[in-house]
Amino acid sequence: MKQPLSSQQIFARNLTQQHEELLSKLKRKGTGSDDLAGWFLGPKAENTELLKELIRQALDNHCNDRKNLYPNDPVYVTEEMKQTPEYQETVRILKDKLDILLQQLKGSVPFWSYRWQSHMNWDTTLPSMAGYFGTMLYNPNNVAAEASPVTTVLEMIVGDELCKMLGYNISGESKTQGPKAWGHITCDGSIANNEAMWAARNLKYYPISLAAAIKNEPLLQKAGALKIRLADGSVTTIAQADSWDLLNLSVDEVLSLPDRLNSEFHINLDLLNDVMNDYSIQNIGFDGLNKYIDSGIKSPVLMAASTCHYSWPKSAAVLGIGANNLIKIYVDENARLHIGRLKEELQNALDNRMPVLMVVAVIGTTEESAVDPLKDIVEVREEFRKKGLNFVIHSDAAWGGYFTAILRQPERQISNRFVLYTPTLTMNAYVTEQYAHIHQSDSITIDPHKAGYIPYPAGGLCYKNGAMRNLVAFAAPVVYHGGVDPTVGIYGLEGSKPGAAAAAAYMSHQVIPLDQSGYGQILGKCLFNSKRLYSAFITMAEPDDPFIIVPFQRLPAEKNGEGPDKIKQQYEFIKEEIVPKTNEQIMANPQAVALLPELGSDQIIITYTFNFKENGVLNKSVDKLNELNLNIFQALSLSPGDHDHPSKTPMYLTQSQFDNESYGKSFVDDYKKRLGLSIDNDEPVNILISTTMNPWLTDTSEGNFIPELVKALRQTVLEQVEKLVGALEEA
């Protein structure tokens, strides 16, 4: 007999129906524009009047809503009240304090400027600014649908849009396309990474919990005959499987278990949820669960490239896994995860019966813009599945996720204007191949507030199998086949979060498509500009200059192991046929067009270091080199409490370092040799970093702006070398 719905389920069902109606209204087809000039305020606020119109439109809408919603309700602030001295004094103080704040804000770093070549941010899109402002006035809280009946739906739409762009299936579960994906907005990529690890941990141990419940609970014991497919493809029953087998089931196999218990053994899902509360790691922790795990099985581990974001060890610590159980895999000479070292660590985990929760592929590191070999990681998982070892693959594409748009064909008729002016470059063959496999990741972090050009805070997490979100829910999910969820707030770490962030992402995606005509156009132009900046920077030092510049990202000829003559020939070609040429001249040169995608990083961050000469002799001291590069960074950045106005900073860059612990001694020593340094020490090497998120950099009203950046950087380097050498001579 069918179980009657509870009042909570009835409410959720009705809310779902309302959301479906709203979804159909908001998911309009044929939207999007092609003209990049109308997508941003502009480095000189060229679209000031447009932004004013958008803000006024949003403000008028909100104020009219307040006036008209309940027309018979009384006012509070009367015209007489506004005439009182107290009210007017309040207004005076408000304006005065705002003026003080606005004056202080003039000291903010100018993200929107051509001269901003530092961290991974730039201007925010006009539609996202307008969407955020207009929604902020209503202050919706996406923790619960009742506090955000509109923006909860917007978050669902954005989640679907991101999943679709990344290659996940959003059309509904099918035999050919697989399970339906699901995504949502988080405050940032760190929270998204934490949620992904949380879900992977819970997924890994769910079969252990379920097997224990089936063994111990009379109401579930008939389910011991449930057949499961093991990592190596063999089939057994859940009652006969040992702990190692249960810890290595595939994602889809684990997530199918509740529905299969319902369909094959008629076990009520509400009953199952109630029983599992006493067995799940979510509730009883590792200590409570260990009594159900066979002896000899060690603590779980995770694996990621040593270049992974600092949020990964943080998340391992927070989840009780332990930061030391995040095994960092040293990278190769291109700062990409070394696949051979990964295989060694996986074999060690298999030999020592250490469950592997997940392997993280970084799709765009934050310091080298390197893309890990995701294609190889997928193949390695298949190799180890045959040996009985299985794990979640997570792509940390917080930075690189939106670059997928470069590969997505437009779904609508577009003009040809977007191919003019600054050329739209595609990613090189290696990077494109990795992106072709991103949909094979089980989960993906993607940050709209990075390469989506959307205001903070707006991170994102997408699951290939949407049921994975249930593993971190602290409320029993109601399943609506063919429908939508009534809320998104229960499926994540955060409580309150701004509905304005979802609205900003929604608006930006509505105007700027997630394909080659929209975000692909923006980021494709940034790729082109980054290659030009790399070319200009690496050729800026003349033979008689008291400094050299060594890019971390080697010339293609160097990467390919070609001899000194070929490397010099390629360098001279860049200096003569790319650096001084116009965009049109470069694109008319087939050799330059073929070379550009291979220059610089996998994406749009370039990394480099300066060394100096004293009396014509190249410095060999790591400490002195580090001092020079730190001084250059300090001269080209702003810090809290700086008294200098931003206008006195001619350009902006940022810094980090290569150290033995994160990169390995051979990696660091190789870079030291290229810089002419001594390697008989373990000192880290300071690096400078430039991120080019400005699609207009080489196509201003006065042409290419990169020579101005080279001039500013060169002058700063010369000044800092002179100071350092002078101080050394005095000493």
C-alpha cells in the first residue's frame, strides 16, 4: 500500500510545482548578445550612463514594489518627519560617513585597469552588477526557499547552466546519457572543494554502513541478497562482499543502492533513512564506523598535485581525515601532476589497503595556470579498477572551469563581429584534450567569481550524478522523479548565503552565453593577450642590461628538447614577428598563429623571475635574487595602510615562491639552474606572477597597451637592481 505524504512532503511537492512554473519562465531561449563592448563598465568607465540606467531601473523597480505591494498600508517616514532637525542631522551624518568611505575606497586596487596584471580578477560584468544590485535590495537568503522563492530557482538554473557547459547531462536520467547532474552556488571554491571531499568521504563509507545495517537490523536483513558490481566488474551480494570490496564500489553503484532497495526489496526509503542514521559516518564518525570495517584496512587517503589549492589540506583537516592523509603528488617540469608518481602512490595504497577517497585534477593552478593530465588520470582509474581499487575523480576547475566555453559551439545564430579586433585564441592541443575529458570527473569545482567575472561571493560545485548531493544533506531528501528540488539550501555546508550571488550569475549568463560567442569570446581574447604579454616580457632584457628575466613557462623549443640554435631562433622570431606587430599582422602570419597557443601557460597566468648582474657577472645567490624580486613586487602592488595613491603604481603583479616541499628539489633546482643560481642549498625561489583577464589589452583606442606595461616593469626592475647593487657595494 502506498504511504501517504506527510504535510512537509505535500508542502515540498507544491513548492516544486511552483518552481517548475518559475523555471519555465526564467529559462528563456534565444537570449544572449555578441558585443563585448556592452558587457563591462570599461577601464575608463565608458559605460557610465548605461550602468546608471541599469541601477536606476533596478532601484525604481524595488521602490515601486514597496509602494505598490500593499497600497493601503500606512507610511512611517512622513514628509513632516523629514523636515525635523533630527532627521536632517541623520541625513547629514549618513552622507558624511558615506563620503569618508568613498574617499577611502579610492585606495582600492584598480582591478578594471589595463595595468592590473596581478591576481585572478578583473572587472565584473555589467549584467552581473545590475543583477546583484537589484537583488541585493530584496536581500534574499538562499538557505531556504521560503526566504528566497525567486533566487532559489535562479540558483537551480545557474547550476544547470554550469553543468551543461562542463559537459554533464542535465536533461534527465537515461541509459545513454547517464544520471542527471546537479550543481549549486557556494560562497567560494574552498567551500566547494570541502563539499566535494565531504561527499566523497560519505560515499566511500556508505556501503560499509549499509552492509552493517542490513546485517544488524531485522527489517533490512532480506536485502542481504542485493547484488552489487565490484570495481573489477565481478558481481556478488552485499552480504558476501568484504570491506575492501565495499570501499571500492563506483559512484553510480553506491548512489543506486537506496532506490534498488526500494524497487527490489520494497524497503521504504524513509525507513531506510531512519535506520541509516545509526550507521552512517555522517552521524557516528570514523570511531563509530571502524567496528564494522575488516581489520588490516588503513585510514583513507586523498591525492592531488603538490600545486593544489590550500583549501584541500584544510578540508582534510576539517573532515577528520587529516591533512597528512592528503598525499601530494609532485608535478613535472610544466607544473602538471606527474602521472607516473600518481600511479606509484595508488599502487602503494592498494598494496597497503588504504582506501582512496578521491584524486584531484587541478584544471588551472592559481600560480602557474597549469592543467593536470585529466585524460591520463581517467585512464589510470580504469587500470586500478581492474585491480580492485576505485576512487572519485574531482576536477578543481575553480579557475579553469569557464574556459570550457571556448570549446562550446553557440546554440543560436550570431553575428560575425566577435571574431574581429582582438583575435579569439583557442587552447593548445594538450589543454583541449584534458577539457574533452572534464565531463568524466565525478565532481567539479567552478567559480563564477573568477573567470566568470561575477561579483564575490560566487563559487560553485557540480556533481555528475546529482544524487551525490544527498550524501551531505542533513535532512531526508524528498525524491521527485521528473521534477525539481524544492530548495538547494540543505545540500551543502553553508547556512545563510546571498541570493544576489545567484541572481548575478544568472543575469551574466543570460546576456553573455556560456559558449564561444560569450565567455568563450572573452577568455579567448584573454588567451591571445596573455601570449602577447608573455612574448613581450621574456624579450624585454637587452644583452647590456643589468638583469635577465627567466620565465617558468619555457619556450616550446625548450619543452620539445630542441638545441640552443633552435631555441634562439624561436626567441628571435617572437621578438621580431610577434612583439612589435599589430594583432592583424600577427594573424596574417601563419607561423605566428601556429606558435601563439604554445607560448606561455596552459591558460592566462605567466610566471617569471628576475636575476641581476653585478659588474656584468650574473648573481648566484638565491637570497639576493629573492630580495630583488620581493622589492619589485612591493613596488608594483598595494598593501593595507599604504599611503601612496594607486595612481602612483604603474602596474600590478603578485608573487609566490617555488619551494622543495611543494614542488620537489629537482623541480626547484632546475629553475635555479635556468636562473644561473647555485643549487647547493634548499632555499625557495621567489616568483612573480601576472594574470591577464583583460580582453581589451591589445586593442585599446590607441592600440596595443602592452608596451606601456613593459615600460613600467622594465623601469621598476632597473630601479630595484640599482638599489640592490648599490647596497651590496656599500656593504
